[in-house]
Amino acid sequence: MIYLMVNWCTWQQLFFQTRGSYSLYNTKSTEMEAGSTVSAVRSLKVLIGDEVRPALITIKEGKIHNILPDPGAGTGGEVLDVGNNVVMPGLVDCHVHVNEPGRTTWEGYWTATRAAAAGGVTTIVDMPLNSIPPTTSLVNFREKLQAASGQCFVDTAFWGGVVPGNQLELRPMVRAGVAGFKCFLIHSGVDEFPHVSEKDLHAAMKQLQGTQSVLLFHAEQEVHLPMAEDGDPCEYSTFLRSRPDVMELEAIRTVTQFCLQYQVRCHIVHLSSAESLGLIRAAQQAGAPLTVETTHHYLTLNSENIPLCATQFKCCPPIRDKANQEQLWSALRAGEIDMVVSDHSPCTPDLKRLDSGDFIQAWGGISSLQFGLPLFWTSACKRGFAFPDVVKLLSEEPARLCRLDNQKGSLVPGHDADLVIWDPEKEFTVNEENIFHKNKLTPYLGLTLCGEVKGTIVRGKLVYFNGSLSPQPLGQSLLINQTLNLASL
């Protein structure tokens, strides 16, 4: 990386004297529309490393070509001038259930990736369920790729799945470009993606050794809970008692043992319980290659404020109490949680059992893909988090998990020109009219958030701008290159 060294005070004085006279620099500022190719972006607030500065980002062939400290510098082309809006790396959301093929009434690539673009998410990684078929074999993975082809407004990578008996499919899927694999230690919610036993895990881990791949765990495990569901099923507390912290704790204990034994990268998805943090920390200190994520709903919502019959709040693991939530925030601050994702898991409204308000019977999943950045920022800025924290937790670390960090998640020359343009001070209210998800039901309806996305650029293409989306999908399917020689595996 090459840095242009200038006297900062002298440059700043010059810039503010001439910023209204861009013609001096042989460039022109232009009003662009969604779908346009962008050759440069100018802003007074570009996050460069840990500092926010005026800068001009030049783009060539879909890559960041240079980042110039003088935003009036010439480019020879048109410049997207976004004024005081913040420019940062686009978000990487590595936990998204698109559900296509097979359950496109729940969501699909067209609607999910439009929502992602409207939320400043430039890359998603699609979970292997709840599509039919699930991504548990090479044949099924190819069907998934075909379903996504020509439908994605942002770049899309793919997780494979580990289920009983499919261990011989894992290496072929690694060669084909999956980002890694996910498994459940408890019923997944759909019968076509069964959970694994310890015997299945031994078989899978042996296949994954030496591949650099990662195994993701839905970390809940069945425990003996006599009378756990007794109570009114319309009260959230009844559901919460049925999925206590100990279910996560015991599952994570299992994960850490396998991770230490096989030294295969492991990752805990959607951590809800702070009680497991000590166990995770101890495993990491013992040498386990283990990472962990939490979600926007665990950081934003708490069980004390979930109304009677409000099944749109149901997810698994469950939303826990305010004290637990504050512990998760403290763990984020301490670096004990690596990243924050959406776990976007939509369904049709009827599956939420809104008619009965039955938390036990309702589908567990929350739609939030479009609102991850403002959800996080609304709470994080009040706790002293800054823009570099946002980038680390919502862009850099998710990209690293998926081995996309050589092209995604950072503003550096040579990386994909994936940018989010947003106003961190602008408030807006979530309503059905501004939701791009296929199904509009979400616990965030009516919530006022801080931080409005103004534009999203994917590989130099303006896919979303001022409320409008590109008329055509501009995203690509991402296949993860395996750096090890798999010929002998």
C-alpha cells in the first residue's frame, strides 16, 4: 500500500479554501443514478484506518485504485460527491437465510439482496438451510448456484451444511468454493437438515482437517428440562424457560472439545447467552481456533420488553434479559465476541402464529438484513463505540471468517470497491413502506433508528442510491479459493 505524505494542517487549509472550485482539478461532480458505474467517490468523511478524513477514493475495474488525501484531486472522470456523508467499507453479513430454492415464499435472492443493498451490505453469505434442497452435497450446491444466478444485487457467497452421513461430500464442496459448513446440535427447525451426533462430528472433523475450512455451530443442545414449557404459551417467559442458557453452555462445551482435539476452525453462530463467554475464552487460551458472533437482535432487544403474543420476536436461541444483553456489549468492547451479524431468518406471516400468539408453536427467526448498520449504530454510539468498531465488527471480521478478507471488508487499494455511504446522525422509522424484504414482519416495525444508508457501491457499481435500486442485479456469486493443495485430500 502506498501512502501520500502531506503536511496535514497545510493541506486542510488549502482544501477548505478551494473545495467550492472543483473545476480547478479537471474533474466534475455529478448526480448519479442507481446502476451507474462509479470512477471516484469524494467525501469529507472517509474512514481511513482509524481516522475519518476528507478523501477521494478512485476506482478502476471494480477495485479501489487509490485513496487520495486531497478530495479535489483530478480523476479524469466523473466523481460521486457525497458531501458530509460517511464512506466506509460495505458490510459483510455472513449469516443470512435466503431460502432459495424451495422456500421462496419466505425469501429469495432477488428480495434478500435488494434489502442487503438498501442496508449498506455489499456481501452476504447464504446459509445451507432453509432452502430445499439444503446445501449438503455437491449436486445441491450446484443447484443453489443456479438459483442465485442473475438474481443478486450484492455479492453472495455460500455455506455448506454438515448433516448425518454426508462427510464424503465435504471436500468436494470445499473444492467447489463453499465458504465453510454449518451444523446443528439440536433440531434445526426443518426436517431436511437434521442435527448431528458426536459420531457425525468426528467423521466431519476428520474430513475438514487440513482444508482451512470452518465449521459453524448452532450451539444449543438438548438438556433435561422437566416442566420447562409449563405456562401460558402466549407469554414470552414461557418460551424463554424452554431454551435456558445451559443449553448453549453445554453445546459450546462440546464444540470446544472438538475444536481442541482436531484443530479445525470452529465458529459459534448467534451467541445469545453471556454465560458461555468464560468457556469460550478458556478454549481459545488453550489453543482452540474458535471464533464467535452475536446478532443485532440480542444487542437491541431484551426479554423484559417483549409484549404478550408478539411472536415476531421469537428466535432460537431466545432473546434474553437486559442484564445478559449488557454483558454481550461488554464482551464486544473487550474483543471477546468477534463480529455482529443479522441471522436474517424470515418466513411467511402465518408461520409466526400471529392469530394465536403462541410462542411455542411459532417459527423462530427474525428479519433484519436491511437494518443491521442502523440497529448496531443506534445502540453502539451510546456506548462509546466509534466508526472503526463498526467496520471491524460488521465488515472486517465477517470477511475474515469466510476467507474473503483479501478482497472484502476494508478500504485499501486492490480490494473490491465495496462501499457504504451513510449519515450516522439521520434518524428514520422502520415501516413496511421502506422494507425491501419479501415479508415485512419484523420486531423492528415502528422503531426509530439512527444512521440512514444513502448509497451502496458493489465493485464500483452504484446498486443503491437515495432510496432507489439498480434496475438490474449487479452482484456476483463468490466461490472461495482454497489455498491448500487439495489434490491429496
